[in-house]
Amino acid sequence: MIGAGIVTLPWAFSHSGILLGLIVSFVSFLVSLRTCILILMLTGPHDDFYDTTRKYWGTPGYLAMLLGTLAMVLTACTSYFMIMAQVLYPNILALLKWIFGL
């Protein structure tokens, strides 16, 4: 789910306008809310979603959920690092030129 789409989201929101941007954000909110409600209904008395995966899928499902979560976090961190590196490099060059006149 992380790829070129995550980079184009700010561009899409800036070009969508106020009304369409609010509508898309609200629809995304409703989908996220429904997903959270379904997860809460499924988990029942368990405090942690990983406990629920262990209950329904056993130890292999639990380990798959842990590895999937780890992969998503690492992918998000890598994407964030790449975007920040692309944004920071021109700013550092401008700062060096302004300070040292390079």
C-alpha cells in the first residue's frame, strides 16, 4: 500500500480543492471508523488484537501478523526517510550557500 501513492497524496489534496478534499477525508474517516468498529466487535474481551489473531489463527497466524506489522512499519519508515532525504538535501545546500557563500 505504500509506494507512489503516498507521495502523490499531498499533491492530490492540494489540487482537489476544499470541498472535494473534505469529502474525500470524511469518506476515509467513515471507512476507518467502520474498520475499527469491526475490529472491536471481533476482538471481544481481548485487550490486544494479536491475542485475537492467536485465538482464531493459532501460533502461525500470530507470527504472520507480527511479521506483517513489522514489514509495514519498516516500509513506512523507509518511505519517510526517502521523502525527508529528498526534501532536506536542497535545503542543506541552500543553507550552506547562504552561510558560507559556496
